[in-house]
Amino acid sequence: MQILESSQVKFCNVVKQVNNDLESFLGVAYQGKLFANVGAFSREDGQAAVKRGRELFLQSKGLIQCLVIEEQTGFTVWCQENDLQIVDENKLASDRIAQINLEQLVARMRNVGGLKIQDRRFRLTNYPRCFVGSEATQWIMDRLEIPEAEAVRLGQRLIDEKWLHHVLDEHDFKNEDLFYRFYWDEQ
């Protein structure tokens, strides 16, 4: 067991396989090993943090390294876990986007409570049964609870896999006031 200051370790996002899902959370990298948080203690409970770290280290018979990290607000106890991996945030987001069932998503987007699909007019031209890219991006962000960049990537996946397109086929999916149409709504 080691007692360290927060400046001596690197905080990073890690991922762990739990059942069939990937769970992402904040971890610590130290001396080439990754650690998961097992407890937080206030400044006044520093001795309790050291005691907890020591207990965990002894329970593992010294096979698992434990860290007690002093931070500004208190102490945290971290234990080494061999099945953790540092997360590539872009890869994790891509994996989430790749797992979404597009047929179900499009059905939700076109159903009651979905996008506002209607005839729209721009520069004296009428565009039937379309929706606005910025409204679709907001809808995706709200319903799937994902950030804007992921919502735009998902919109682009919908274009790439031929679920929707720009009404004039001139643009990729963008979080802008551009008109898009589902292929299901083509006349």
C-alpha cells in the first residue's frame, strides 16, 4: 500500500467488461498499472482511509496494490484491477453509436413524439415531408442522452446506411438548419 498525493498519479477514464456491457468510469494510472476507486474519505478521516487501504492490501495477501491518494477535498482509496483498460473516448463513442438499432431509432423518430416531419419552404421551393437537421440533433441528444458530437455522428450513420438524406443530396448530416428526409417518406 502506498500513500500518494494526487499530483503523483494520472487520473484517466477506464473501461471494464461487466457481464456483456462495457462500464466506463474514472480510474488512476500509476507505474503502468490501473486502479479503480473503492472509497472516498473526508480530510478528517485520513486515518480511516489508510486503514481501509491497508485492509484491502492484506486481504489480497499483497497480490493487489492499493493506493491512498490525498486530494484537496480528502482522501480516496484505489485498488489495482488487471481487467481495466484506458478508454479511447472516440472509440467508446463510436462503439455506442455502432450498437444503436437504426430501424428502431428511425421508427421512434418518425412516430408520435418524434421529429416534426412536414412540408417546408426555402427560397420559393417546397420540400415535402422533411425535418431540420438541428431539430433532429437536439431530439437525438435528448432521447439518447448523448453529447452533440455523438448525435451528429449518429445522424451521419443514418445517412451512410441509407435511412435518410439531405433533400438535395448536397450535405452530410449537420447540426444546422438544413432539410433532411427519411427514405421511407420519399414519394
